[in-house]
Amino acid sequence: MATLPTHRLSCRMPATDPEHRTMRVLSLLPAATEIVAALGDAAQLVGVTHECDWPPHVAALPRVTASAVDAAASAQVVDAAVRALGEAGAPVFALDAESIAALRPDVIVTQALCDVCAVSETDVRALARRMSPAPRVVTLAGSTIDGILADIGAVALALGVPEAGERMAAELTARMRGVHETLKAARAPRPRVAVIEWSEPAYAAGHWVPEMVRRAGGVDVLAQPGAHSCRVTPEDVRASAPDVVLAAPCGYDVTRAAAEAERMLARPEWGWARERAVWALDANALVSRPGPRVVDGIEAMAAIFAPTLFPAPAPGTAVRLGATGG
């Protein structure tokens, strides 16, 4: 069976107006970098964050942020470090103000959703006000799929390519509708799904993820669409009676997600989950970033929930762990 053509939108959407004004765009969010590239304006990016890795060629761009936390540490260590910074009133991420000023951006794209996941919008706006001329700041704040589509439109408008944004939104919507129609035609049963965004301590994924689960044909048993991710205990997850557990630690690729899930399953309090269907996902590509690839994530989840109806997830994006459950 063929695999899903993941990353289909990246770097392929041409600008609507070939004469639209060239801008210098600074992205302070990996999802923003992906949106700009998918709109066909990757060449206008002059700087990105230390976390931006898609599309691959952005690796050559200047990095203007740094993290105060060692992201390679264990989940427990990362959580403790983030909490300590919060209690001290210190930022998790730092902006390289001197480098940003030297890049002379016309547009800065940032976010207002999570200070733990990216630089603070307040800090970005304060920096922009000190620059001359002051760049336009576009803030992404979508916490649902509709919000993500609206953010794509806002970026497209700021770059002077609103039609490209409309086309992208239409194509993403059509792909989601295709999943829905396939499930509806087959009268596919809806499995109960728990999405674990962090393992120690455990968090259930919120924001757009419960809606991803629903659009993929499942029922999220832990979180509500648009709501913040919530802390849960292994007992909470067990009591929710999931048929499928998706391990999608924020910021992890599939290899690291699988390793973290295996460590989680090895703990006694998670022993019950070994009798369920447990999958590790490439959270960076499929889940964590509020950009066009969330639809890749929906398609991958649909393949997990209804494997007889959809092609298998693309290699390297999802892996079934050694559970004995169905």
C-alpha cells in the first residue's frame, strides 16, 4: 500500500502576484517558518529560530534565538528546568537583539500561545519598537484548526500574497474533508484516543490536537479542543479507557518519541497501557506546530485509527510500539 505524501505543501505554493514587494521576513516560530515557505516566500526569510528545521534549507539561515533549557535532557529534567525559570521570572528563550537589528526585517512573525514553546510576544514587540524603522509584527495565536487557517491567512496578507493563503487554506480543508468523507462512507467506528504531549509529568495534548483526533476519526478522551494542555496522572489516562495511546512529546521526532514512550511504558504505573495500541508520533512534523503540516498529522492519525481505509503513515513519522493490545 502506498504511503501518504507527507509535507506536500512545503515550499510549493507560488506567490499569487509575481510582482509583489520583496520583504525581509524574520520568523520566531517554527510553524511560522513552515507557513512562509509553504506560501512560496521562503526566499524572503532572513532569520529563524534555533528550532526551525523545516523545510531543510532553512538550516542555512541565521538563528536569532537560544534556549535556556537543554532540550536534549530527559522529560523530567526539562520540566523541572522550565518550572524553575518560571518561578524566577526568567524567560525560557532569549532573543539575539543585535543580530535581529542587523537583519533589518520588514516583518516579524511571532506567537502569543505559549511562552514555554517559543519567545514571548511581549518581548518581541518591545524589541520591534526599539528598531528603526519598526518592523510589522504578525502574531500567530490559533488554538484550533480554524485558528491555524486564519493565521495562515494573516501571514499571507502581511506578505502581500492573500490569494496564496486562500489557496492553501482551501487545499488543507479539502484534504480534511477527504478524510471525513472516507470515514463517513465506511461508517468507521471511532476509537477512544489519549494523546500524551509530555511523559514526566504527564500532560494530555490540548489546543488543536483534540480536533485533529476528531477529524481523523477518533474521540479524544482527555482534552477539549482549543483548551490548554492539561496535566494528568497515569490513573487519569487509564480511567479514560483509551483504545489508542499516542505518544507525541512536544518538540520530539519519532525516534525520540518512541524512546520516551518505551520508558513511560516500562514504569509500573503505566503497565496497563502495554495492553493497548500505543503509537509514537513525530510531534515536530505532525502535532506540535500550528501550521500546514497539522493536516499531515490528521492523515497519519486516520491511518492509525482506520488502517484498512487509509495508506500507512509516511516512513519516519509514526511507529507502533510493542504493545500486545488491539
